[in-house]
Amino acid sequence: MSTHRHLPTMIAAFITLFGCVATAHAQPSTKAGLRIGFYTDAGKPFVGGELLTRLAPFTYFNPNLEYVFTDAGAFMTFNADFHYDLPSRNHHFVWIGGGIGGIYVNPEGPADGNTDLAVNLLTGVGLSRGPVIPFLQGKVILSDDTEFVIAFGMRF
């Protein structure tokens, strides 16, 4: 895969993506969110941010980034996920989805950084339909080093 020299381009593209989505959809159908959780294979916690934009009934675009707290170096993911909310008449809702992502790892020391492409598979449950939506999500990141991620978040 490509090396860390592509990271500035990836970051710029992701910031542009966030800006475009926020500007184009600055209405009630777009929510911002924060998430925390755990990368099980790495055995490390993470913190992240996201946007959630409704594209069609029950269909959402969810760009997000996650910073994993490692002992040394950097570990981040940049994701362009989509999900479909399964129809429900209750105050909770369930979704399934997938997307693409980039995984940036730059260990401390002389080793070079690395950026890998990934495929994300996810499912989650939201606990209310009010102005603040707490959620729990599981995600499998398929790449050279597959990860399972469990996240808890809040969308505003």
C-alpha cells in the first residue's frame, strides 16, 4: 500500500469532505457526533468525530475519523461509511452498513509510516429519536490488519 507521504492529502480530502457535507446539508437532517471506544486487536481505546447526513429515507452517509491511543506513534482511521436504518416503530433503531476507510499507522522511531485502504462492515443501535441520540456500534475493518471496533457515541 502507500506510505505516510499521502497522509496530508488524505487529511485535506477528509476535511474538505466534512466541510462540503456540513455546508450543503446544514439543516436538521445533518448531525455531528462524538464517539469513544476500543480497537480490540490493537487493545487500545480511541476517540473520534463524525457527521451523519440523511441521503434518502432510512439511508445515511457517515464520514468519521478515529484516533487510537497507542503507546508510541500514531494510529488513525478515516472512514466514509454508509448505513441503512431498518424500519422501526420504536424509540430505538438498528442499522447495517459499510464503507471504505484509510488506516494510518506511524510507529515511533525509524520505521516508516503506512497508510492502508480498508473496507468497513458495521451495525449499530440508536437509543432514541430525540435531539441527542446515544448509540452503540460494532465495526469490522477489513485490511492487512483486520480490526474489530466497538464504539459508544452521541449525535447532536
